[in-house]
Amino acid sequence: MDKRKQTGDPRYKVAKKEALIGIGLAVFNFLWWFGFAYGLGSKPVSEYTYIAGLPSWFFYSCVVGFLVVVFLVIILVKTVFEEVPFEEDEGGDSL
């Protein structure tokens, strides 16, 4: 087994935290899409409302949902994610 993994290399902790955040964003994106697509899109077509020429369910689920997730990714990358060095430091951990 890798000696760094046994001694608790902090890069693994950072990578695990950021992976969980990424999974959370993916789940949020799916729930947003599913909620608007099937919530607003389950009506008969004659009852649809339109925004910018698109059915409202599509506009909110795909267009607004995409923009919300991009905004969340930008905020998380700037505030939560950490830059982690890829090279192994033999003299000790840099984090």
C-alpha cells in the first residue's frame, strides 16, 4: 500500500470532499431538471405557457437550470475548492 495513503496524505481528504461536492451538484442538477421538466411539463400541450418561444417547463429545467448550476460551480470553485499540488513532496506534506 502507498506510504502516503497510510500516513493520511491531506490530498486524499481534499479530493474526497471535492468529489462529494461534485456529486451533490450533479444530484441537485438532476432534481432541478426533473422537478421542472415533469412538474410543469405534465400538463396538456394546450395549457403550456411559453417564455422566449420555449415551453416554460423546458426554459426553467434546461436553460435556467444550466445557468444556476454554472453559477454554483463558479462560486464553489472560487470559494471552497483548493488547489492541490500533484507532485509528491518527499520532505513532508505541503498542505
